[in-house]
Amino acid sequence: MQDNSTVWNAIFEREGTVFEQLHEDMPALAEKLKQRGAHTILDLGCGTGRHTLYFSQQGLTVYGLDSAPTGLAQTHQRLQAANLNAHLLQHDIFTGLPFGNTFFDAIISIQVIHHARLAEIRFLATEMLRILKPNGLLFVTVPQLQNQGTNFQPVEPGTFIPLDGREAGLPHHYFTEEELRHLFPHCTITDLHLDRDQHYCLTAVKQ
């Protein structure tokens, strides 16, 4: 199993920004955040910055956190080109989150938190709730289907490492709906649906 930052650095160096298109739920989420009077948002696993840029354009104070320095460098360049600002930090998200308690009004994480063993993901979930304000909004997507590579090494129930393809060497945990519903305790789930790529999209409010 390779280090996440090493794999993603190689992908970003080889393929550039990789993910360009905004996730389909972001415009509706931005409107929801405006209605709630949100100010601070964390883009957890921001990659090359598509959502960091978008929410900066919406006037929010955005923090982009990622383990891959190449992705953060590309995000910085894109922010500069668009005359936008955001706080960018390099950090391994599965070792804890470098923010104080109840710091953020909202946290988004698009196709990120599943890249670990389930115990690590559960620890990350507790950290996400720790830094989210009461009544703060959480939006997370994870894959429903085993969608990377053709050969896999099983790690634990529901967790596999693809041995080929773009994300070879990265652990992938594939959630059941029930598992995802129980990942964030002390939250009210306001929506859970599948997007056009068959990814689970969970919206929750911290109690």
C-alpha cells in the first residue's frame, strides 16, 4: 500500500489538474450555505482546487487541505490566475485535522475519505465533526461501486487496493448505505442520494 500523497503527486504531475468539472451538487450547496449565513468552509482533500476556486468565487473563506503538494501548487496557481484567495495547507487527513474545535461552518469532501482502512476513516469522521460548528453543514461523496482498476488486493471487508489503473496502490473502501449513514454520529442526515457517477452523496447537519 503506497502513501496517498505519493500516488496523487504522480497523478497530478502526469495528468495536470485531472478533475476540472464541478460536482453536480455544488451550485445547490452554495445556495444552501448562503441561506444559512455560512462564512468558513473546508475543502477536505482539495486536489487541484476545482471546489476551492468555486467557493472562493462565492465569497466564502475557503480552506483547502490536501496531502499532495503538487495538487496544492496547482490550486495556488489557479487561484492566482483567477485573482482569488484561499488558505491552502498540506496535511495527511488521516492523522487528525489541524484546526481548532468548531472552526468551520461547512465541510465538503468529494471522493476523498474512502482512501483508507475503515478504522482510519472513522477517526477522520470524528475529526471532521470536531472542527465543524454546531448546526454546521457536511457534504461528503464516496463511491458505491468498485470502480478503479481490474485487479484488486483485499485488505478487509469492503476495502481493496487496486493493483492497476490510475489509482493503483491507493486503498479504497466501498461503503454500504447503512455504513455511511452511521459514519457521522450526532448528525441529522438531510439527504443521501446517488449522483450521475453512482457515488453516494451525503448531506448532514451537526447537532
